[in-house]
Amino acid sequence: MIKLDDCYDLAVEISGKTARLAIYENSVEKVCRKTTLKSLFEFMQSDENHLFKGRLQLFKNLEEITVLVKGEPVGEIKAETLLNCLRTDHL
């Protein structure tokens, strides 16, 4: 789990070539998104600053990623933190 702020956490669950990103508010799952590891790594290494449409969105700004749930920011994490989580879980 990656702490986003006092109330929100981000969980990254890897299964094969698929990643499931889930946002928890006070330990209760609020929203999740399944995607491929390939698309996450491409987003992290590209000039794109937006990933996903819908209830869970990621916005990249320099070295930080802002996590939005239903259009509202719920926290920020360092891009390197997410990359390390993806690499660690993928090994």
C-alpha cells in the first residue's frame, strides 16, 4: 500500500501482465482500475501526462503523480515510488 494522505491509500496488485490499482478510503475500497503493466510503464516513461478516464485517473507532473477519484485529487506520490512498486511486484 502506498499512503496518499491521511484517509487514502493506493494498492497495486500484480497478476501476470495485468495490474490492478485500487484506492482505499479509511481501509474501504472506493474505486479500482485494471490495466496492463505495459501501459503503466509506457505512461511513466512517456511525455503523456494523463492516464485513464473515468472514476480513477492519474496525472503526471514532472516527478509526481496526482491521483484523482471521481475528479477530485486524493493525493500525490512520487513517480519513482510507483515505478518501484510495479517493478518489485513484477519480479
